Amino acid sequence: MDITLLEKSKDQTKLSFILKGVDAAYANSLRRYMINKVPTMAIEEVEFRKNSSALYDEVVAHRLGLIPFTTDLKSYNLPSECKCKGAGCAQCQLKITLKAKGPKIVLASQLKSKDPKVEPVYPDTPIVELLKDQELEFVATAVLGVGKDHIKWSPGLVYYRHKPKITINKNSFDEAEDAAKKCPVNVFEFKNNKIAVDNDNLLKCTLCNACVDACKHGEIHVEPEKDTFIFTIESWGQLSCKEIVKESAKVFDKAIEELNEKVKEIKAD
């Protein structure tokens, strides 16, 4: 298995790479583990002290739950894996408070966390509008969780596609210029009555076969490379893309080890 980095954003929220030497089942398992098995921090419970806004407690709580928080995986455990066995301690939960009085729009930046490493990713996210003399006060509990249990804990969007493989059997033919122009992402270049692949744009190919349809005698052939995938990760901001990849690999390896142990137990019986 080989990995080649394609693109990485400066803010660490988007990453693209080529994964070679695996099948579709492995690629999809990796994608699902990144989305569903990598833990992040999110609000799970809210205890309201005051709420005279126009929104019910349940609506405000739902909005709070969907606010992404920066996550420190080294300082917190999943409740199911904590020494307190989920009863609640400083190792598996964090208290977040808010006290506001209108008139104002309450923003995520007004949430007060006891841990400076855990704070809203997008501080300008509006929570609720308070009119004159309306008040909102609560104590929220944030815990680690995984996207498999609720989407609020999912660290981001992960998707992949096959790397395209384009074969030009004949670079000079009657429909060559038309075939080059038909490509919606400009994968081809046409010079001196000859068509060629523009390697700078090759990975933009969507396998739409517009170029193939423009040829009368199969001069161009487009197919996916079965064992090579172009992965893209878009983080919501709780973790960097690098952290998502590392943590998903860690969880994936642990799952494989557990499976191997189960298989050994079955064979022993």
C-alpha cells in the first residue's frame, strides 16, 4: 500500500492523497472508520437554569449539540473506556456554561469552557436571539463520542474516487480536436493536429466518457485504476485532517486485532 500526498490546506481542514495497492472494500472501510469511528468532543447534556427565549429548551439543546468543538484526544477518554465506567469524571467529560441577557444574539463564542483546549471551532455561530430582558443560562456537559452514534461527533466529510487511466490508441484522427473540447475538465490538449493527455489535469478526470463518445473507432479508452483511489478529507474543525487519518488508522488496527483474537478463540474451540 502506497500513499502520495496531493494537496493540504494551510488551516489543516482539507487533505487529498492517492491511496494505491488496495481494493474498494478496504478503501471504503477506511472512509467509514474516518467518519464513524474517530472520536470528537460535543455537547451531550444541557441543564437549563433559565430560558425565557422564544425557543424551547429542546431546540436550544439540539443547536448546542451540533456546535463543533476543538478536541484534545490526549486529555479525554470515551465514557465507555474511562476508569469511572461512564459515571462522569474530569477524564471523560467537560462542563461548559453560558449566562446571557437580551437584547442580543447569543453566539458560540460566549460559551465558557473549563478547558481552554476545547472551544467552539466557529465562534460566530448564532445560538439564539434574546429580546429585551430575556435570559438564557445553562450548564452543558460535553463528552467524546463517535459518528456511528450521532452525526454531531463525526469529524468531517470523507470521500474517494478511482484514479483515472486514459489510453490514447491513436493521437491523430478526424475527431481528435472535438474529443479534446468535449472534456468538461480539460484533461486533453490538442496541438499540431494531435491529441495528448495534459498530465497536470489528469486527476480531474471524472470518468464521464465524453471524450470516448466523441471517437468513432475507439481511439481513446478511459477506465478506472481498480487498486488506486483519490481520497479527500474535509474536516469540520474539531481535529486536523492529519489527526483524523492517524486516529482512524489506530482504531482500524485495534479492530483488526480484536477480530484476529476472536478468530483464534473460535479455532481453539
